[in-house]
Amino acid sequence: MEENRIPLIGEEFPQLEVKTTHGVKKLPEDYKGKWFVLFSHPADFTPVCTTEFVAFQMKKEEFDKLNCELIGLSVDQVFSHIKWIEWIKENRGVEITFPIIADDMGQVAQRLGMIHPKKGTNTVRAVFIVDDKGVIRLILYYPQEIGRNIDEIIRAVKALQVSDKYGVATPANWPENPVLKDKVIVPPASSIEEAEERLKKAKEGEIECFDWWFCYKPLK
């Protein structure tokens, strides 16, 4: 991967040493064997960011069940992060237990493409989902004025893990697709023989198909 461009989906997360509210950490090395969600926010002590941090923390148990850690990031200094999470605990009754990267020099944000040239030096609302092998699996970018949907990030982690484990794809809004419900999509056939085999399996009730190229089945 070239050093002067933003990392892409499917590439290894760049090796970075970062300062956090939990001490110095090495990414992705310190999270080997675990998934992690790295998300940036524009600044501490801002309304939308505060609602997001509270929302992430309130969903942390769900991330834990997915073997997935949370890591926040902004260009603020460590002392600002500390004071902010103290304010959240005192005023919102929520204790932020995940680390927040203090990227006060902006080097990490620049490396990951989190700085929008037309939005000053603050970070946009970027999300990187990284798997247990240190590979970037999903990237989301939100403008500063739009708060994130935490349930969608959890859904994305679940879908990626299901895809890896069972070799399937997931439909729109899975597991609540209006047509397929929580069923998953069988990868398209890659040969005439395989396509015929798919239709045979459909007749035998092993899978369901709208056509040979669109087959699906229950997850288990």
C-alpha cells in the first residue's frame, strides 16, 4: 500500500502507534485476534459527538459479544478527552470505557483520510471496521452535521462475520429484509454446471431460488 494515499477496503490497516486515554497503543497489533471499530469525531465538547459517544458506550456489550472493540479519535489532546469523558459521566451518567486516540498533531487523521479540506482541521465522522486479522473490511464517512446510526455499525459487523463464517452474502436490511427476512444469499454460480446444480438443490428443497443466479437459504 502506498504511503501517500488513504487505505482501502481489503487492505491491511496501517501500522500506527497512537496516544490514547488508555495509554500508548499499537494498531492493529494490540487488537490481534479481535475486530475493532475505529471512529473519528470532529471535536470534544460538541453536542452531536457527545450523543454518539453515549450511544456507542450504551451498545458496547453488543460489540463485546461480537469480539469487537471500540476506539474513538479526534485531533484534541488527551487532557481534553479526559475532561470530556468526565463531563459525560457527571452530566449524562454514562462512563466511557473504550480508549480515545488523541491525534493532536493530526497525523493519524491525515493518514486515514479523516480530514476534509473544506471543513478546517477537524476530523469528519469516519468509521473503519477492521477484522481480527487486521484487514479493513468497511469504511463509512459522515459529514460533521450528521450523527451516526450505531445499530447500523453493529449490523455491519454481524453481517461481515456471518459472511466470513458461512461463505454467504446478506441482503439489504439483513436480518430484516422485507422479502428474504433473515435468510442469506448463496453466492452466484460460476459455471453452467454449478447453475444447474443450484436449480436441482432448489427442487430438492435444500435452497430456494428466484432463478439460478439468485438463490438463498436459512442461515442455519
